[in-house]
Amino acid sequence: MHSLAVFFHIMKNRLLNIARIIISLLLLLFLFKRMDLRYIIPLMKGVDIPLLVLSFFSYILLLVFSTMRWWWLLAAQGVRLPFMRVFGYYLIGMFFNNFLPPTVGGGAVRALYAGKDTGKNKESFASMTCELVLGFIGLFIFVTILLLFYLGRSEGRILFLIFLCGSIVITLLFSLFLSTYIVKKLE
């Protein structure tokens, strides 16, 4: 009886995978049928292949480093998962970021998967929050450096002021959220 249940479980998984592949192929077919290849083929002929390959591998490297950062943050929270599983969750999150509305956050989906896998939901979401904060800090530093090159121009000064005001507002809102959260935890 037990082997029959295992057999049905395996068959169900295989059928689901086959259905996913068929749906993916049908979606690709639908997209390709709607494309006007007369405009796309000339564009593809002008592509610099070595640069395309370099950009592809650079993107893969970026994904690996981003996954590594999240993996370390998960480990710091006591969430132990194999790197390849975290990489898979990262790719799932990227899918949600790229193909679904912004209200469905890929980071939240990643944290949900990691929490479901380990039973450590709070820690998984804390690692995702830390990653978002680190990303914001990195973006802040990057934009600040870029804006320093444009300070001599009038539009550079305006952009710098807008960026500075926006950063102050975001910092104040984050501080307000954090202090409210801490007060609730202390009560």
C-alpha cells in the first residue's frame, strides 16, 4: 500500500512538471506568434556577440553574489539552507520581481520560501529586510558618488538636493517605523 502512494506521488510530480513545460512552451509560442520578425531580425544582426556573452556571464555572476549575500544574512539569522536552494529561491524572487506587479515583492516570496523550508519565518523575513537595507545603503552611496560628478552643473545641484531630501524623508520614515516596532516589542 505504501509503495502505491509513493508511485502516485511520483506520477503526480511528473505530470505537474510536464504540464509546466507545456504551458511554458505554449506561452513562448504565443509570444513568438505576436512578434513581427521583420523588425527583430535586423536588430539581432547588429548584436556584438562577445559583448552579449560578457553581459550574460556578468549577470550570472551578479546573481551568484546577490544570492551569496542573502545566504550569509540567512546564516546570520540562524537559517541554514544549502546554497543552491537559496539560489533557486533567489531566482523565484527575481521572477516575481520581473513578471508580476510591484506589490508582489520577490524578496517577500524568497523569505516565504526560506521560512517555509526551515520553519524560521521571522528570521527569513529579517534577513530579507537586512538585505533591502543594505541594498538601499549601497544605492545611496552609488548615487552620492555619481552626483558628486554633477555638482558643478545646475541640474546636478538640483538632483543632489532632491536626492538629499528624499534620503532624509526615507530615513525619517524608516526610523519612525523602527522606533514604533521597538516600542511595541518592549511593551
